[in-house]
Amino acid sequence: MDMRSKARTLSGPVSDPAKLPRWNYDGSSTGQAAGEDSEVILYPQVIFRDPFRRGNHHLLVMCDAYTPAGDPIPTNKRHAAANIFGQIEAEEPLFGIEQEYTLLWKDSNRPLGWPLGGYPGPQGPYYCGIGADKAFGREIVDAHYNACLYAGVNISGINAEVMPGQWEFQIGPSPGISAADELWVARYILERITEMAGVVLSLDPKPIPGDWNGASAHTNFSTKAMREEEGGYELIKKAIHKLQLRHADHIAAYGEGNERRLTGGHETAEINTFSWGVADRGASIRVGRKTEKEGRGYFEDRRPSSNMDPYVVTSMIAHTTLLWEQP
């Protein structure tokens, strides 16, 4: 994950991203442009309140990047996602994303709470745990939660995860591309806070090899019909069948290093095998008991890794389940 930012001063307050000026940066310094034609153009897309400078007029602005000719650069995944979501607005897609992450000491690259040269006690007491011997880094986690709420990010919760030093926050439910925008901004806020704390944020899907849980970004999805209409569960099962047919395509797009996490153990499905089940956290796709009982609701795609690009994952789920037609 490589997030960057820069700041500028404007002559007066702005509340509409369309009224913000476009800007540029040196793409030759980021590997995104050649030195002889180095400008990459920033297009403002979404505004949030700035939780660091605070005040009434300080903003965080989520931008995507284009060539001077107006073409999205290859790393701009937002542009393609916006096109897909523009085709399915009537379906009212909602996403909830569960972002797991690990906090590392800067000098040792070991998770918070892990003894130097050794290992903590086995997993078990850390998930949603409290206490100085179980929860490590809560001050950072709570600061992030408060900062996201201040910014206007639709963050819906936090919890300590199974591996000590690992945490999770949840974004959503949010409509369409908003879920991806909010996750990227929440990641940015989190890395800014860890920077101030002298701690490293890791989104590696398997930061510690061996008998330790990895880190994911489980992505929950539904359309209005799935959530509200009689027969919604049947629509969910049809969507899952489509996801099964394109399993390899999704795995290829669901994050780097995911093969180290999706082993069939530690609450994961094996990477090359698609499965789904009700309340099954060892499946590729999990359906909740409530959804099964009520005949409508949502499903959870458990395959995305913690370092996935939410623009890619959310738009791909939407495209496969709503736009893609089986050959």
C-alpha cells in the first residue's frame, strides 16, 4: 500500500469537490510518469473533514489521477469502478468492508505486544480482548475511530482481532463507490495516526508465518432486491453461483500475497477451491443465519486480502453478480 498526500491553501472555503481546482504532482517521483512529461493531474472527487487540522474549513480531499490529456493513469482504479457503478445505480448496491490490519514496532518489525526474540501466548484470549496482556495499541485504534467519525467516514465499528497486535475496523454499509472511497480515506487516517505514534501500519495478509491468523478485508454485499424482496435469498444464491464461475478471476484481483493467507486453515478457504455455506467462516462465501432464516439479506465474500484495492473488489463483485453473463 502506497498512499501519499500533499496540502495547499485556497482563498476561501469550499464545500463541493466539483468547485475545487485540479492540481498536479510529479509522477516521475512515484513511478507513474516519465521525467520528460512528469505531470499527473489530480481530480478532486470526495470531501471529508480534516481530523488533523480540524476547524470548520480544513478538508481532506480524495482524488484520483489522470494524464494531462484526461486519461486515467493505470493505477487509477476508481475511474473504471465509477463506470461500473454508474450502470447499476437502480440496484442500490451496498457494501460493508471489514478491514483487518497489524500494528508493528518500527525498529523490530514485530507486532505490538510480541516479546523481542519470542512469541506471545497462543491465540484465543486476544479476539475482542481487553487488558494490558491481551490488547496492544488500543490508544491508536480509538484515536483512529474518533478521527474517522470526525471526518465523516461511515465507520461502523472496531475490534481487536485473533492475532495479538492485529485489529479491525468496519466501513459501511455504504452505497456503491462510496464504500471504497471511505475505506481508502480511513486507511489514510490510520496511517497518519500510526505515523504520529511511531508505529508501522501493515496490511500484509500474513504478516507472521506459521500458526497465526492472517489479515483480510471481508467484503459484504447486497442489492435492494436481495435485502428487501421476497426471494432475495434465491438472488443471493444465483450471485454466489456467478462468483464461483469466476473464482480464479476474482482471486487474481483480490490482493497481493493472498496465497499465504488462503490456506484452508485459520478461518479461510483454500485459495484454489470455491465454497460457500451458512455461518461457515471456512468458506469462500459466508451467508448469515439471519439471511437464511428471513429469506433475504446479504452475503460476505471472505476471499479479499487486507491489502486489496476496494475499487477493484467492490466493482468486480458488482460486475460479476449484476452485469456479467455466463458464456
